[in-house]
Amino acid sequence: MVAKASLYDHGQKFTLEPRVGGRAFEDNGDGTGGLWWNVHAIQAGEFLVLTGHIWPGNGGPATSIAKLSLEERGEETILKIHDSMFWRLTDERVAMVKWGWDHLFAKSLKPYAESRRRG
């Protein structure tokens, strides 16, 4: 199974291959895009760990180790993201990372997942 969600209005796709060694990458559909992470560890029903590099132009150079976990709260499921990054930290870079996670999950994957659940 491959999870896909549109990242931006212009059709760019983000793919997460949910297996150890799988990739998390963006694909512009024309042979361009970028590899963001590789799946480092999975504990079914508990967490997913991603490791990757951020290249210059996208806030790097930097290394990211991100742990994603889900928490059930009544009828809601909350996504928790713990992103440990190695780089020169600035307020601008922190804002960029927060924007990226929010755009990827809250603005893209959440609507995609909810539309699939409805059928």
C-alpha cells in the first residue's frame, strides 16, 4: 500500500511507502521532485520513524529524524510528530518546519484520508 496525498494545488504528489526502507518523497509528475525521508522503523499500531536530509533551498543542509504516532481520543485520531533536527536553528527555520508538517498532514493528508473514509 502506498499513501498518496496532493501537497500543493498544482498537482505535486507526496508518497509514503509504509515499510522499513520505504521512501517518503514528493513527485511533480515530470521526473522532478525530492526524497525527504526513508522509513527507518515501524512498530505496528504505535509509531513510524523517518530519517532524512533537507537540502539547501529547502532550509538545509539538515538531518531530520521524525517519529510519527497516532493517539485515539474518543472518535478522533490525533497525529503526534516529534521531529529531531540537526542544523543551525533559527526562528525562520522552525517556522518553515512547522509550516511543512502542517501543510503535509493537516492541509493535504487529513482531507485525503477523510475523503477515503467516507467512501
